[in-house]
Amino acid sequence: MRIAVLALLWGSSFLWIKLALEGGIAPLHVTIVRCALGAAVLLVLARSARQRLPRARRIWGHLLVAALFCNALPFLLFSIGEQTVDSGVAGVMNATTPLWSLGLGLLLGTERGLGPKRLAGLLLGFGGTLLIFAPWQQSGLATWGALALLAAAVSYAVAFAYMARHLIGHGTPPLALSAAQLLAATGLTTLGLPASPHTESAPTLTGVLALVALGVLGTGLTFHLNSRLIADEGPTAAATVGYLLPVVSVGLGALVLGEEVGVRVLAGMAVVLVGVGLTRVATARTRPEPHLPSSDRTAARSTPVSARTTSGVSSTSSQPTAPTPATCQGDSM
């Protein structure tokens, strides 16, 4: 039941973004408010858990980089992309993040032993993405909006690789670290306000409510629920949520917004998910659990699945990845 609730909250992020945009809220404003509301929720949760924000300048420097690639940039790109692309397709594009993570890991040398199953999964995943885009057809999705969505998925992959290297094992509790990261993302996105185009009309009530739901439910509360799921049932159960996100985003887009999803896009989504599944199965069988002190092992288990898996695949590093907000998963995430 908790998995279904989490998948619904997480996967609905794409719907909230679409409704906020249709309600007259600019992409940059969607991004800023989402980060701010998510940070507020996490700060309250961290305070209730008596977790303090990090103080070291070095950690805040790494948090700025992580906030840029895991929050500010992909959140903005998803909002830009959904101006012209359906919310369901945005969820499917988000599902390609694990494939970019694996590809980046191979490029950087942090992923080794690419066996037949992982190679097949990688090729299937990218083949499914190509099927969704269909650049050979006039009705394909090879547009600037769709490319922005794909760039957001690549940004997540870059973030996971960086966070795994620089934000793990420094003693900062997960909730406090995630709250600090979203605070940094709020500051980064606010810097772009002077360049944001001015709109004469006020946003609609639906747009405002959707934005509040995106920040509070789709960002802050989702992180908390995901953390608890991992702590109680383990990362494997939490990773299951990743496979449901594209299904939820497509279903909500069709039911609420009346979006039409063609057979080609559905087939591409299925191929992508099969490819991601193959890479995960192969990884789980070949990669042993890192040898950590008991305290670090406990922290790793409580790390949100968004850091270790986005839409169901592990990050590029063989180390346990850094605690990150659920927003790194999906629109997030």
C-alpha cells in the first residue's frame, strides 16, 4: 500500500507541473517555489528529528554543485519541456535517467564489467528512447521541449555521479543534507529571477494549488515517505516505485488532462523499462554490498532511493550514493 501511495505522489509531479504551467505560472517560478516548499518541509522534518544543517564550507560547496544538477537545472528543464510536451511523455523521459547514469559510469570508468545482460539492457533502453522520439516521422517527438526533458534526465545522471563521489560519508544526517541541498537550489534558481519574463495576468487558483502540491507533496513529503520505506523494507522494495512512475505519469495525464498516448510511445516506454530492469538485475547479481562500518551501513540503508536509483536503476558509482532529496528522482525528479 505504501509503495502505491509513494508511486502516486511521486509520479503525479509531472501532472502538477503541467497544471501549474497551464495556470499561468512561468517555468522558472515553478522551479523556485517547488524548491522552496520542498526545503521548508524537509527543514521541519529535520528539526523534528533533531538533525542540524551542515556547517562546513566544503560540504556546502559540493551541495551547490549537487543542487544545480540534481534540482535547479532538471526541475527547470522539466518545466520548460512540459510547455510543449505531454506530462505522460515527461515521465517516460525521466525513466531514461538510469541509462544515462550507466553510460556516464562507463565513460568515467566507475562502471566495470559490462556483461551481456547489462549491455542488452543499455541498448534496449536507448532503443526505446529512440522509438519514443521517432525522428524519422513527422509526428515524432524530436522537438526542443522533448530534448529539454531528455537533458533533465542527463542532468540527474551527472548529479548522481558527483554526489556519490563528494557527498557520502561526511556525517551529515540525510534529512538535514537534503534540506540544505534544496535550500541551495532555491538560492540558485532565485538568481535567475531578473531574467524571467514578466507576465501581466495573475496565475489561476488551479495553477497555484498545483504548485503547492508539487512542492509539498511531490517534493518534501515524497522524500520523507521514501526514506521511511527504505528504512522499513529496504532499497529493493523502494526501487519498485521507480518502475511505476512512468505508468503513473502516463495514466494521470490521460485521465486528468486527456492526453493521448500513441502505441509507439507506449511501446517505447515498455522497451525502456525492460532495458532498465535488465541493467538492475545484472547489477544486483554482480555487485556486492560495500563493506561499511555499522553506522555508515545504517545511513546507506536510509538513503532515499532517488540517490541510488532513479526510475529503478543504480547510480554510476560502486559506492553507496549520497543522501539526496526525493526530487532527484522524478519529476523530479
